Amino acid sequence: MRHLMSPLDFTVEELDEILDLARKIEAHPEKYAHVCAGKKLATIFYEPSTRTRLSFEAAMMNLGGNVLGFSSAASSSAAKGESVADTIRMVSCYADICAMRHPKEGAPLVASLHSSIPVINAGDGGHQHPTQTITDLLTIKALKGRLGSLTIGLCGDLKFGRTVHSLIHALSRYHDVTFVLISPEELRIPGYIREEVLDAKKIKYKEVVRLEDVMPELDLLYMTRVQRERFFNEEDYVRMKDFYILDKEKMKLAREDMLVLHPLPRVNEISVEVDEDPRAVYFKQVQYGVYARMALILTLLGITVE
Amino acid sequence: MLNVGKLNEGFVLDHIQAGKAMSIYRDLKLDKLDCCVAIIKNARSEVMEKKDIIKVECDIETLDLDILGFIDCDITVNIIKDGEIVEKKELNLPDTIENVIKCKNPRCITSIEQELKHVFILTDKERKIYRCKYCEEKYGEKR
């Protein structure tokens, strides 16, 4: 039995198989509409999340399965002091697979150690969010046709943004990838990502402050939100949140086939006027998130469709 | 110099940094052993000026000394049998460390679940980097 804790749990080949399966689901959703009939997905979310939980539930429903669960710690036994280990032992009796989000880092790993059903990490604090990374990879592969030979701009909060860290880890396994890291000085990529991933694997990268300067060289621009909860004082947050705003003017500098991705929710870092631009694919990315989770559920349940 | 009797079987941990003997006593969980343990603090040393020494009289299979490699690779471990030194044990970094050091990341699951073991995994042997099994926080990283 396999669990998913980090996007690197899968080899590149295994990940390719999941992405291929997701593309098949996208092409023929009707073939997969009942393959999980009689199966149940438990979504156990100890903190609120709209997108991820709905995406998991939609994925299971699209496969003909059922869902159950809770969406905040207050409405679970955690409020009574139940441990993660005990909760997952109980959930294992009710469901066939489980997606867990928890504010504490490593909680899904603890669950996986005591579970008799596959556990998917649906986000643990600032640590990992593997299904977002698989979604990002699927979006890139589907719309660009490849995961290698790309120049990828990552823009915004590169210090605290876990989606950015996971994406760098995952993409650094592909051939000829160049990163352009665009952030204010205060929100630069952490030293350990630079040393242990980029430098260790001899990945090409550069760090810049101005987005305009690098727009023409990018194949992809991955925008991120500056998160209010990461700042100790409001003044710093207000200064940082408006540091990058992607608008029509900046999009004019980009290549015609450059894509804009964003893990969402956005605040004001992408102006709504950009939504109409065909290169803005962040809402398509949400749809790919459902296909990616469908492929993942099938893979972890060991269900194959001829 | 103070004399502590010769061991028949057990270990002598020599060249411990002066002042560190008590923390090693705790890390090796020597308090749990029902055998004779001698702690010598601030013994004179030609090389170190001052050093601590721990002598443990027990079956040589009883103790797991791997953790010493993490604490201080320069400690000398003499294994004694029949009153003689039969081996000088070479210290290596252990692959995992359980319940010796604690994860200090306030966002780690170990910060709220008291029953969980604190487990660290050696992720980079060359740079002696240990990371928390759960949150992957590097041990000793300043927050």
C-alpha cells in the first residue's frame, strides 16, 4: 500500500504514468465515471480549505465514488484531544482512501504510519502540498507538451511559498530546466533550496527583483500570493503585497506562448484584466487539479481501467 | 588524581569535553541501567587540559553507543573485557536518532502530540545534517 506525502515520493517514471492517466481521463471522462463505485474517500481537513477539499471531492464523485469527512478541527474529535493516530485508525474503518490536511507539519506522515488505507497529504502547514505540485506539472505538460527544456519564472513570495519549493524540487528532476526567481529581497528563496536543490543539482537559475526585465525570456510564469499570515507586522505585508502586479502592460512584454500559472487564491497580484488573455491558464489549472487527483486516487487504490 | 577502580567488563568513554558527562549520561539513558556507573568530571588531560570520563560496568551488548557519534565523534570508546581493553570503538554518525534531541519547529506535529517519538534522520552525511522525520526541519537551525 502506498501513501503520498511529498511529490518526490514518486519516481519520474511513476509520476509520468499518473500524468498520462490524468490526460486519458481528460480525454475520455465517461470511461472513468463509475470505476470507483462502492469506494469511499474520507476528506479529513483540520483547517479550512475550499479549493483542495472540493477538488478531492469532485475527483472522487467523477469516479463514481462517495465522500465523507470533516472540514475543520472544531467539528472533529481533535477538539476533544484525539490524536492523529487514533483518528486515522477510526477513519480506516470507514473509508477506502483518505486525504488529510493539517496545520501541523508531518501530521499526514503520522497518519500514514497508523493507517490501513492510503493517505494523501492534502497540505501540512508550510511543509508539503504534493497534489498542488502534481496539478502544476500536469498543467505544464498538458499545455506546453513537455516538462523539460523550459525557462520558468517563479514570482512573488518565494520564501514562505510551499508550492514554489515543491515545484522547484519536482521540476529539477527534468532535463534542461532554468529557473528565474523573481522576488523582493525580503522574500527570496530560502538558502536550503538554493544549496540543496539548485546548486547541488547544478540547475541553472538567477535571482532578480524586477519582473519586467525577465518577461521576454520566460516559457512559464508562476505567480504566487504574498500571504498575510506569514508577516509579523501589517506594514511589511502591505508593502510586499503590492510589489508585483501582473497586468496587461507587463503581459505585452511576454512571448506569445508564455503561460501564466497561479496556485490560487489570488488577491491582487494578477490584475483581473489579465484573465481574458489566452496565456492566463490559472483557471484551467483548477480543472487539471481534478484530473490529477482522479488519477492519483485510481493509482493509490490500484484500480486500472482498460 | 582521584582513582576509580578498574572495570572487569564494560566501557570507558574517554576524552569527553569537560562538563558534558552529565548530558551524555542522560542521552545514553545510563540512569535506567542497574549497574555501576562512574562519572569523573574535570580530569586532567595533556591534550584537552580538562576532560570528563564515564565508566560503565555492564555487559558490552547492553548499550547502544551509536548516539555518541552524533554527540561528539572525538570521544574515545574503550571496550573492556576481563579487565583489559579489547577494542577501541570507532564512532560513526547514526542513521536515525530517536528521543534524544527534540524538534524545535513550533509548526511540527511533535509540538502538539506529546506521545510521538522525536525521530531525526541523517540526510547529509558529509555535512552532518539531521532532519526531523515529520517536518524535515534541520536540527540546530536557528529560527
